[in-house]
Amino acid sequence: MTKPSIPQGTRDFPSSILKKRNFILSTIKRVFEVYGFEPLETPAMENLDTLMGKYGEEGDKLIFKILNNGLNDPKNIDKAKTGFDKLLAGKNTSEITERALKYDLTIPFARYVAMNHNTLIFPYKRYQIQPVWRADRPQKGRYREFTQCDADVVGSDNLLNEVELCLIYHDVFTKLGLLNYQLCINNRKILTALAIKCGGVENITNIAVAIDKMDKIGLEKVKVELAEKGLTEQQVGVVEKYLTISGDNEEKFVQLQNIIGDEELAIQGMAEIRYVYEKTAAFGVKCNVDLTLARGLNYYTGIIYEVKAPAEVKIGSIGGGGRYNDLTGLFGVPNIPGGRYQFWG
């Protein structure tokens, strides 16, 4: 007799837990709708070429691929063997897989906007509450199936959208009684300026991915990873100076100015961050400038966020997102800017 079990990294939700989850999700949904976002759902699976190449090298490795139907048919054996040989060689192959479970809600949303841009009214604001799947190593607080609650606005590059995000987070967590959360903010333009200072803009992905692991692996291992990616000792030293910046928001800017203040993108990034935290402060919402915040996904281009739970909860990040420009351009519809605001659980 087979012992009953569920796949690793997934969960059952008994009524005692489900009632709490439904309360949280309905609270988030109501706040999204108050701010003018309308609902949308997309399929659990997408075409593989819709997803691949959008999340960076490490993200692509975590995409759950779905095997094509009929691979066990004798007529398809040679075709399947060719496909598996390609897969073992690290290549994508349509012989054995053409579809995948969605990794997040943003790329499928960009695909939807690209397919329907002639009928949408911009700026278009939508929210989406659905499960996503990642082939990650299950551990405390990390699952292979989990729910994301996204609110995206596309067709506007106004920084007031970023201010609105901060207010959405504040309203949701206030209504849920989570008052000691920490809203952190940075800008990918600053990270791009750092990459330019360290040899060239092509270093942005390696630097962002390494910095994104700072909380998990610490500064010394980040330095080792950067060296392994080809940065010189001097360039790693620049990143180290950047990562040891401390103080209040304005003190951090002074130190940042000394490191990369001669880069135009750094100047733009600091101005955008200052605009957001000054505007949100007028509503009693505090943003903490966190220069170690990187968000490893490739598509972010401007302001980025992360929301951390109160220290006593010990579950780390409970939300995040940021500005992306021209994500629909990946699907042949360019020049539609957007921003992503997200809760997860």
C-alpha cells in the first residue's frame, strides 16, 4: 500500500489556516480595488518561450517545464531521445517540452498586455491573486508552490505610481495589524551605475544577483562570488564599499555620492528615491533606503522595493516589486512602461 504524501514544497490548508488566508487575501484584494486596480487571471501554464530568458540565468533554472504529451508513444521514441540529449547538454528543446508552469505573475501579465494592447485603456491597472511554481529547494519559508498577490500598472512612467505602492503596502499591513513592518527602497539605476564603475554595464546581472544574496550568505561570500564572476580585486573593493554604507537616508546618499556620484544613472536613481520617500513621508509612511536591496530578476529598471516582516516574526521578506520599462517589448510591443507591486504567501 502506498503511503499518502504530497509533493515536496507544497502544502495542504485545513480550514483553520484557510480561513486566515482568505481573510488576508480578501483584505489585499479590497485595498487593490480601492486604488483602482481591476482583476485578471492568466493560465497556470505558459508557452516555454514566453518565460525563458526573462528571469536571468538563475531564475530560468527554477522554471517547472511540462513534458509534451505522447512521449511514450513508440513513434516518438527517437524524437524524445533527441530532446533529452539536448536537455542534458543544457539546451532548450521543443521535442520534449513546449510549456511550463508560470514562475511569477508579471511576465504572463506582460504577455497579456502585448496580446491585448489595442483594446486596453492606459494606464492600465490590474491585480492578480494566483499560485505560481518554482523548482526551488524547499526549506523554511520557501515553497515550490505559493500564492502571489500582484498589482501592476502599465502605460505610465510617473513616479506617483511608486508613491501609491508605498501607500498600498501601508494600508494593507495597517488593516492586518502588522504595524512594525519595514519598507525598504533602492533603485536599479544605482546598481547599474555601480556596475559601470566596476568595469561596464554588462556586469549588472552578476552584481545584482550576488548582492541579492547578501542577507543569506554574508559579505565575504558575496565578494567570493563576484571574484568568481570575473571582477577584479579593485572592482570587488568598490562593491564592498558600497555594501558597507550605513546611516540614515541622507547619510547614505552622502557616502554613495563619494563612491559613484559621478555617474549620471546614480544621480537619477538618488533623485527618484528621494522623491518617493519625501512624498510618502507626507502621508506618514516611512521608506528606508537599503542599498543592499537588489532584486535579482532581470526586468527591473528603476525603483525597487522589499517589505520585511517585523524582526520577531522571523520570516524575512513578505513583499516586493519595482519599476520595469518596456517589458512588453519582449513580445513585440515596445514602449509601454510599468511597475510591479507584490505580496506573497
